[in-house]
Amino acid sequence: MKSVTVIGACLAGLYAARALRAQGYDGRLTLVGDEPHLPYDRPPLSKEFLTDPATADGSADPAGEAPLALTDAEEIAGLDAEWLLGTRATRLDTRHRAVHLDTGRVLTTDGIVLATGAAPRRLPGPAPAGSYTLRTLDDAGALRADLARGPARVVVIGGGFIGAEVAASCTALGHQVTVVEAAPLPLVPQLGEKMAELCARLHGDHGVALLTGTGVRELRADGDGRVTAVELTDGRLLTADIVVTGIGVRPATDWLAGSGLPLADGVRCDAGCATPIPAIVAVGDVAQVAGARAEHWTSATEQAATAVHNLLAGRTVRTHRALPYFWSDQYGVRIQFAGHRAPGDVPRIVEGSPDDRSFLARYERDGRTSAVLALNRPRPFMRLRRELARPSHATTG
Ligand SMILES: Cc1cc2nc3c(=O)[nH]c(=O)nc-3n(C[C@H](O)[C@H](O)[C@H](O)COP(=O)(O)OP(=O)(O)OC[C@H]3O[C@@H](n4cnc5c(N)ncnc54)[C@H](O)[C@@H]3O)c2cc1C
């Protein structure tokens, strides 16, 4: 293989580039990314980037790199790659292995790594000034500047992880926050009802109103086009100076329409991150690997080595078997989850107490632990996570 093009130049794309060089690939390497930035870390965008000025302006980094940078000048030089930033891939011609760019350039390449991540879902209708989604550094920068204008009534639409983190950050900044969630309880698909209820209590602990079981009809704006209120489907009207919508993401596959790749909730791959089209692999939020798509930092990083190994081998010789893992920081509480929870799995608290917002829970199925959840219990969580990752785990503890 003489040339590899990575589309999507952020977390999974960077890890794929690193894996290519680490696994001995010495051919031409090109990374295409539609954001103007070198790879940066997204998880802080809803957390300390909003609350800590040092994180936002980069002064927290002793090396003086750009805010949240995932790489540095030395590594960039070592990767010996061409970086096409601020450049969007618009079409993939799989027959000729050609990537069409919005600059008019067409890259023909031997191998392709798809790493375009996901894009936030948006509410239908116009988005007035003062309303935000949160995916990119630029989104977070704009939100942060708006929050800095003074005390605001913030309405967060969507009580999932990103919505909850934004609510916590805005509360820490002294804003008055309301979270609107369409489901009867947020995070049930991820955590199950019992544990989701315990996590939802965090909002109330910090004076954040959580309105559940109601959708949003529209965002109201004043004559200048600035948001003034959120109208709910149950008729209530919430006055708002700032609105943040966190209602999930869609894998960024629009540009792959007509490519012949199987697209259904992401790019469908086998367990080795390989698509059915030779020499095309997918990693990170855009990849549906063996039927499952993760939207987690750790999956994006772990899949890269497997995908690249198979790309260079020319077929799937290695599969990705890592245990799903994610974390979330809300109101000073670190939530950690690992494993394969299925509906019906029964959570059992084995350490700590929900009243202290600090506990460890195992989810059990047929006498086995299927998953583990912790609130502010990082050490025992990591021990159980390691145990779960062992192929032969059968403990219920
Ligand atoms: C605010 C926020 C907080 C998060 N917090 C956590 C957390 O606490 N814990 C956790 O586990 N995970 C968290 N995540 C999720 C985690 O950041 C993602 O899983 C991870 O970023 C996925 O990496 P990726 O490289 O697949 O996608 P991305 O990081 O989205 O990178 C994809 C890149 O491809 C670019 N791109 C898209 N289409 C094209 C195109 N056609 N041409 C060129 N470039 C394109 C995108 O602009 C982007 O730069 C968070 C995410 C967000 C947004």
C-alpha cells in the first residue's frame, strides 16, 4: 500500500494516523478534516472548557499548545503527513478509490480510513441567536462567550450526558438552568431506569429544574432574532436567554451517499472495522462495528489499531473486542460505566450509597455481571472494569 487517506482529522483520525506509522506503514499519508483545527479533545468542551478560563485560552497547557490539543509540533513532524484542514470530503468514488474534496481536488489513494465522527441533531425550524449545539471547539467557544455576558436563564434541551454536563457547567458559572427531557427520565437507554433515576437526582441537588416527558414545540425569538423563550409541547413557555440543544448525534455519513458502502446508523463494518469494500475501514463515532456504534472517546481510540492492522493486512485478521467504556462529569460527580448492559439486567449496589452520590453498582444477568456503574468510585470501578474485560469473568461478587 503506497498511499492512505484518513477522512476526519480529529480523535479517531489521529489515532489511525499514529497506528499506521506505529505499525510500519511508510507510504504517503493524508488527513482531511473540515474543521480548521489540528486534532483536539472534545470531552472538556461541555465541562472545564466552559467553566475554567485557563482551559479555554490554552494557558492551562504548560507546553503552550492550542487549547485542548491532542498532539504537538513534534508528533506532527514525526507523522510525516499532509494535513488538509478546513477541507471537506464531499464524495467517495469507491470504484476509482477517489476522495472528492470541496476545494475541487480529487485524491486517489490505495487505502481509506473513514473517521468523520458524528454531527449533532438539530431541532426543526430556524436556530435563533443565543441557541447552540455543542460538538466543536468553535461551538463551545461561542457558547462560552455568550455565557460570559452575565447571569442568564439557560434552557438545556435534552437530558443525556452532554445536556447534563452543560447544565452542570452553567450552574457552576452561576446561571439559572432548566433541563427539558422528552422521555419520562433521562439516560434510561444507557443506564436502565433505577440507575438513571439516581443520576437524575444530581440536577435537583444543585437547584436545576428537570422537566421530563415533554418535547419542544419551538424556540421563540425577539425582533433582533435573539432567543427569548422555549415553547414546550405541553404548552408551557420557558423564558430563556441561552438555549443549548443536546438531543443526540447522527453519524457523519451524508457525504458517503451513493458510494456503495453500507450505511445504516453509521458505516457498517465487520468486527475488525473493515467495510465490505476492500481497503476501506471505519473508526470512531461514524463506525458501526459488528452491529454496534459507540459514541465514546475510548472506543474511538481503541478501534484505530485494529482497523489499521486489517487495512495493512488487506483483510480482517484481527477483531476489536474491547469492553465499551465511557465517563461523564456532572456537578463534581464522575459517572463511569463499562460493559454490555441489556434491558432486564438487574443493577445491585455493592459499595457506597446513592444518598452520598458515591457508589458502585453491578448489573447482573443470569448470575453474571454484564456491566458496572460507578458514581465517584474510580478505583473500585477500574478494578471491576478490568475484571469484566477478562474473557472468563463470571463473578457476581
Ligand atoms: C461536548 C462533548 C463531550 C463529550 N464527553 C465525553 C465524555 O465525557 N466521555 C466520553 O467517553 N466521550 C465523550 N464525548 C464523545 C467523544 O468525544 C467522541 O466519541 C469522539 O470525539 C469521537 O471521535 P471521532 O474522531 O470518531 O469523531 P470526531 O471527534 O467528531 O471527529 C470527526 C472529525 O471529522 C470531521 N468531518 C466530518 N465530516 C467530514 C467530511 N466530510 N470531511 C472532512 N472532515 C469531516 C469532523 O468535523 C470532525 O473534526 C464527548 C463529545 C462531545 C461533543
